[in-house]
Amino acid sequence: MPHTKDQLPDALYRAAQVQALDARLIAAGTPGFELMQRAAHATWRALVRQWPSANELTVLAGHGNNAGDGYLIAALARRAGWVVQVLAVGDPQRLQGDAALAHAEALAEGVAIAAWTASSELRGILVDALLGTGLSGEVREPYASAISAINASGLPVVVVDIPSGLCADTGHVLGSAVRADLTVTFIGLKLGLFTGDAADHVGNLLFNDLQAPAETCSDIAVAARRLDAANLPRLPARAPAAHKGRFGHVLLIGGDHGFGGAILLSTESALRSGAGMVSLATRPDHVPAALSRVPEAMALGTSSANQLMGLLEKVSVLVVGPGLGQASWGRALLSAAANAPLPQVWDADALNLLASGAVTLPKDCVITPHPGEAARLLGISTAEVQADRPAAALALSKKYTAVVVLKGAGSLIAHPDGRLALCHQGHPAMATAGLGDVLAGLVGALLAQGMNAFDAACLAVWLHANAGAQQGKFGRGLAASDLIPAIRQLLEEHAPCLK
């Protein structure tokens, strides 16, 4: 059955897993050509719904099963009275099996089929049926030129299964990739449709399971779980006699000279996300601003790590790194934190100091790197991180025995045991400073209220992304502090304070 992006299943698979699901369906008695027909009908219905007044179609077809889907879509459009052409980028003589049958059906329906050239005219709705999910290396000619022509055409584009050139496992563009208005994907959701470069290429996403029985994939381990309101962990409701001592005491450490705003954003976020008590250790210069901005937080002007020792014995969770800097002050405070046997969230310069070898990460931590920080922690380039974000997140979680939030479009949450969650919500207006500081404080507050590290990270990332999507509707100029009241509202909607 079809699903829109807001109603998608939560299981995400790698390309090889989806191919295995396809093979199971065929082995269980559904002919491959029938599955191809179902995919073509699903795509045809979706494009007619999206462009109801259209009557012209150009299919760009390769030479695999993805092309077979395209030929069948062309036959359906021709049958409906549309003006249809197929531009064959792959030689139709190379088509085999079900794809060859689809090509024969298009011919029988009277579809005009011609070889694609750089001078071919693209008309109407464009259907990308070029490469599919099997692509692993960089896109080669003539496909690269065909993709460039599609993207330069200015015409509406519908994609069959996955935009050609987008890696189904990682969301990384393999040289070049189609930019779609609509993507219709089948059988199992591909991980690469939700992270990396995917947001720039997928457009509106629809999923159709091609009538696959639920038991088909019941024993296949998912590559990742997509976070949505239905599967998120929840904070329990509070008892009527609840008091602040039951909901943890978060200590936030950071804010060297010139970076006081970062730690204040984290502090306000922790307070507004439900921590019972909040303390702040920062440069003495920033204490007046802290008392003015967040008078509910207990601000400790801290010139040396020795001043932290008594406080470390009284708190339950640490958030370390926002505005910390990498000078001797920040190094000393981070070293003191690293020796405290407490659940911790490390962000920003705490991660840069960790990458430099200046300190060792304690157990049961959450780390929240952006791609550049992740690259330094793994000793690779940022481009390598972005080329396979799922692998990078999992590698970090194993290397540091920590829950990892790899930030960016399609944020990933990885557990050392191999679990991987993904959050595809958000908004481009979130591309602004300070949002990571808000996220770090939010994770700390959820840990303080009793959540385990993986659940706290998953819920925090989802709340943060959806608050950003909500506030992003107002357009450019989003400030990190705008997210804090929106997070509070979303948290209450998701898990009410009272039953």
C-alpha cells in the first residue's frame, strides 16, 4: 500500500537487503514481472496525482530493472492518451528478463523509443528510470550527461525507486544525481533516501510495499530505524507529589572568554527540557549574564578545575563542551569531568580535545559531533564521513563505546551494540550557529530525568529537529534560542507531564 513521507514505515534497509526481499517475494510465488507492473502502476498513479493536468511524458531509461519500470510507465501513459517518448540511454538490446518484457510491452503499445543523445528534446513530465539501487561506483557516461540534462531542463521529475546517482546505502551523490520533485520507492525503504545528500535530491517521497506480506521481512535485521512520533521513547508522567530531586541535577561546563553564549544556550535548554536542577560552571565574567538570562540556574564562576570538585559530587549528569575552548582552562575542566563517574554529554571543543588525545572519554557518554568533528575523531576527512554517514556513526560508537549523534541532514544516532536510528526531519533555516548547544543541553536534561543514553539521544534529536522544522516555517533568521520553547511544547505533546 502507498505511504506518504509522514506515514512511512520506520524500518530502513540497505540496497542488498531490499534486493533480498524482492527475491523472497519472487520465490514465494509473485512473478518478477508482476512486481514490476505493480511498481509501474504505483509510480503512474503518483505522478498523475501530483500533476493532474499533465498529458506528456518523457522516460529516460537505462538497461536494468529500473528501466523496465520506466518502459511500463510509458505504456500506461500511452494507454491513457498521453504523448509519450522513451529516450533509451542504455541500449534496449541489452535488456534481459522482465525488463525485456517491459520493453516489448511499450513497443506493442506504440510508445516512441529513441536513443538518447545530448541534443534530445525533453518534454512534459520526466521519468528517471536510469540507474536504480544497484549503483556503487561513480556515474559514468552517457548517464552523467543524461542526469545533467534532466537537472538543467526545469521540467517536473519523477524518480523510480531512487534518484539515479544517489547511493541507496549512504545518501551520497556518486558524481552526479537526479534532482527529483517526486520519488516513488518500493518494497523496503532505503537508508540512503534519508541522510547525506538525499534531502537535495529526493523531493516528495512516497513508499509502496508492492503488496509484500509483512512476514516477508520479519527476520531481516533493519539497517536503521526512522524516528517518528509513534516509535519514540517517552518520559513517564510525573507523580502529583513530584519534587525537583527526582529529576536530576545537570551541570553544564563551558564558556571560555568570548564564548559565553554557547554554554548559556545549553543551560537554558536543559532547564526548559525538564531537569530538576541545573548548575553552570563558566568563566566568572559570564556569571552576571547567566544570572540575568537564566536566574533559575546556579552559576559558579570557575577559574580553575579545583573549584569543580565539590560540585561534581552533588550532580547527576554533565554536559561538557559548549564554548569550552581548547586552551588550558578548557583542558583542565574537561579533565576533571572525564574523571567523574557520571553520565555525560560531550559536544564541541570537548570533542576536539578528545580527538587530540588530550583526554579519555568515560563510559556511558553521549557524544554529538558534526561531520568535521566526527572526521577528527576518526582520523579521516570530512568528505569521507559524508560519503558514508551511517558507517561513520557506527565506527565512532564502537571506537569510543559511546552513543553517537552524528549531526547534519538526516542525523544518525548510533549505539555501540550496532543499533542505528535516523531522524530526517528538520529545516534549512536550522543552518545557523548555536543549535548544537541547544541539543547538548536537551540530551543532558533527558538523561537527568532517567532515560538511558540511546533513548535520550533519539528523543532529543527528534524534538530538536521537529522544533526546527516548526520554527523554520517562519523562514531565514532562525535563532538557536527560538527552538527552546518549541522543544518544551513538543515534549509536552509527546509525553505529558501529568497523566
